[in-house]
Amino acid sequence: MELGKDLVAASATPLVLAILAEGDSYGYAIIKRVTELSGGHLEWTDGMLYPVLHRLERNGLVAAKWGASESGRKRKYYRITKEGRAQLAFQRQQWHVVDSTLRGLWMNACEI
Amino acid sequence: MTTSLDSAPLEEQIAQWRLYLRRRRAIHGPDVEELEGHLRDQIAVLSQAGLTGDEAFLVAVKRMGSLDALSREFAREHSERLWKQLVLAPDAGDEPSKTTLTETLAVLSLAVAAALTIKLPALFGFRLGGGDEPFYARNGSLFVLPYLTAYFAWKRGLGVATCAWLVLSFAAAAVFANVFPFGPHSDTGALTALHLPIILWLVVGIAYLGGRWFASGRRMDFVRFSGELFIYYALIAFGGAVLTALTMMMFKAIDINAQWLAEGWLVPCGAMGAVIVGAWLVEAKQSVIENMAPVLTRLFTPLFTVVLLAFLATMVWTGSPIDVKREVLIVFDLLLVLVVGLVLYAASARDPQARPDFFDALQLLLVVSALVVDAMALWAIAARISEFGFTPNRVAALGENLILLVNLMWSAWLYARFLRGRCSFAVLEQWQIAYLPVYPIWATVVVVLFPLVFHYR
């Protein structure tokens, strides 16, 4: 099952923030984590993650720092900021509203 | 990781991919690095899963998504990037601003140090404008290039061993510039002044390339850097000339002669400091005037070709032979240097994969006409060389002419083969890069052996 473009775009911000809330990470690992968590249903075009990360960074929701990978190459690590956590909590409420509304609708549909 | 067997073509593929990414104006250097890191991680995982280097590369690139869509996303996120800014604003978040501040301070102190170093000999009685010009000419590059080298050694994080070699090279240069008893009008002394910078520029190049001079793939980067630095330096020099002229005129208005200030401080100190600042600007804003040297090459290649052809036609038409005077060899040497420069910078900006086009044919025409003109000049000189005898100037000029001639003849041959589709452009580029060390080697011969052979004449 492939998700629509708009849904992927809308869910990108909370997903990235939630993954970074688990701990600091970098681009490739974030994408791997998303694939893993969604059981492979949520597949991003890899490159598209980076503009998202840069937007979050510009808005101060994440902070970035250059570090080194295990093989010694330069790698950019991202960390969630306090504002980022607040934004995540806010988004979580929003998604919860959407989720419970849809859930209520579809539960009723089943009963009829 | 990939096996060593297929890692070489894989590196080439990654380099190619990086080149394509670099062309996108919305995607900047650090982003390219970030994306490349991602690509490499992906390839590593896929190779571990059993894919070959080629397959892993293809899958990784495919997953990265189309470059057009990617650069559109980057442009949307970084709309400011489509306007390239000349101001040295730190790119938000790319590097901590502390590093930028440290670098700014380091560069400024190096520039000030270089500016003060040229005033140092005055304390020991060597006066600029007081008959010691040959001393200043011979040591000119030693006043500033050590600082430039120090900057790159620091920036690239060179090891102690490499640094020791660099210091040793400068020490040796200082010895050879000053140990010989050159007379006030010594030709060999003047030759040292001209050739020492060529050798020391190689030392700068070694520092610029992080000590890896022999990884020839990156030598072209240094060639590009040199060209851009030249352009920046010319711009700064122009600004400096305006500043100097204005200073003099303003002080003249209140009846104070500021000539000593301009000649003794502004011009020499500015000339030294500008090298460091120019190099820093090239490093910091590679993308701003990145394409300037190739643009100038494109502009002037046709013009020089026309001039050379007109010169040849005039010579044939009027039948007037080349009048062999003292400066003639120098003029034709300069002509060859210029043509080699045009070929080199055309090569530095060219996509090696592209098909031969009209401009390549024009380059060949330029090289061939320069060769014909030079052959005529050499013929005229050879016919009368017995009358002249050998002087240091003539031997140096002849040697240079020969070196450049060999380079251009082989370049012409390779160009011709390339135009007929017999070899790729990469071969021509490799030839130019491989030939680069010949110039400093010849310069070393001139600096070290000529004074001894010609008895400091």
C-alpha cells in the first residue's frame, strides 16, 4: 500500500520530530527508522527528507551539528530542540483529533 | 563496505553524481556532502546485502529521487540561494558561527602579519625605494606565501611531518634567494626573482591539497583556485589603486605630501595582505565567481586566435622577418604562457563527457597558430644565436619556450585526436595536470644552478 503524496508530506514533520525525540540522529538513520516503524508501507524518496530537515532547522525545531560517522566521513547530526518538543506535542494533539474522529466514523460504519 | 575490486569505478560513479548535484544552484556544498554521505550509507548497506557496487549505486541513486525534484525542493526551502550573496554571511547552521569567527580572525592576523613582514627588512637597513629593490624582488614571494601556506596548513589540518617539509622548503628558498652574491644589475638575480614564486606556488599547492599533491585528481582544484585568486586579486588591486589615488589627492588638498604613506605603506602592505584576503575569499565564496576564469577563457580564446592569425597573415603578406631583439624571446614566451593558460582553464571548466564542439576546434586553431608563430620566432633566434652567445636570460627564456612548446605540441595532437573522436577529453586534461610539475622543476634549475653556472652575472 502506497500513501498519497499529501499525506506523506503532512506526516513528515511529526515523524521526523518524534524520531529525533527518541535521540539524536542523521538523515539515513531517520529514513531507515521510518521504513522500519511503518513495516515498509511508508517509503520516502530519500532526498526529500533533507529539505524537510533544513526547514525544521530554520524554524528552530531541530539543531544540526557536523560530526563524524563510524568510517570517519563527515556527517550532519540533528537534535530536537525545546521548541521542537513543544511543536511535537502540539502536532500529536492534532493528529489525535484526526485519528479519533476517523476512528469514531469508521467504528459506526462497522456497526451498521 | 564494497570490495576493493569494484570500489574504483564506484568512486568514479559517485564523483559523477556529485558533479551533477553541484551544478544545481539551489544545492550548496555542505548539502551535497550530506546527500553524498547518505548515498554512501545506502550503498554500504546494499552491498552488505549482496549487491555489486554497480547495482547498489543504481538502487541508492534511484531511492534518492530525481535530481530535478530534489533541487526544486531545495530551491523552495532555500530561496535566497538563487541570489548569490557577496557578503560573507555565515550559512545558517552549516557550521557553527564560532568556527567562522575563528577563521576570520586567523585570516586577518595572517594578512596583517604578511603586511608587516614586508616592512621588517627596513629595520635592518634594506630600504624600498633606496636601491634595495633587487633584494625585495628576490624575496617578494617569501614575504607572503609562507602565511598563505600556513593558512591552508591550518585549514586542512596538516600533519606535523608535512608541515616540517613545507617549512623546510621555505627555508631553502630563503637561502637560495639570499646566499648568492648577486650584483646590483645581476641577470641571474632577476631570474631568481621571477622563478622563485613558481616554485613556492607549488609549495602553496601542496598545502592547499592537504599534502596530497600526488592524488592528481585534485590538482585541477588548485588550478581553479589559482585562477580565481588571480581574479580576486585583480579586483582588490583595482580597489586599492582607487584608495591610494584618493588618499594622495585628499592630503594634497591640505598641502601635505602623502607620497611616503602611499609608497612606503599602502601599496606594499596592501599588495601582501591582499593575497591572503583574496585566498580567503576564494575559499569562502567559491560559488560566487566560481565560473569567472572559464568565462574569461571563452571570451578571449577567439580574440587571441584572431590576433595570432592576423599576425601570421601580416607577416606572410609583408614578408618582414621577426626582428630579434632582447625582448623578443620574452614576448613569445609570454604568448605561450597565455595560450597554455587558456587551454588549462578551458580544460578546468569543461565537462569531460561532453562531445567535441565548435569551441574545441577553436582551441585547436589557437594552439596551432601559437605554435606556428613561436616556431618562426625560434627559427629567427636560432639563425642568429651564434652571434648572441649564451646569456642567463636567453638560456632561461629558451628553456621555458621549449617546455611550453612541448606541452602545446602534445596538446594540439591530443586535441586533434579528440576532435576526430579517437580519445576522450579526459586524456587531454590528464596531460595538462601531469605536466604541471615540470614548471617548478625548471624554475628550481634556474634558481639553484643558473647563479653558479653563470657566476652571478
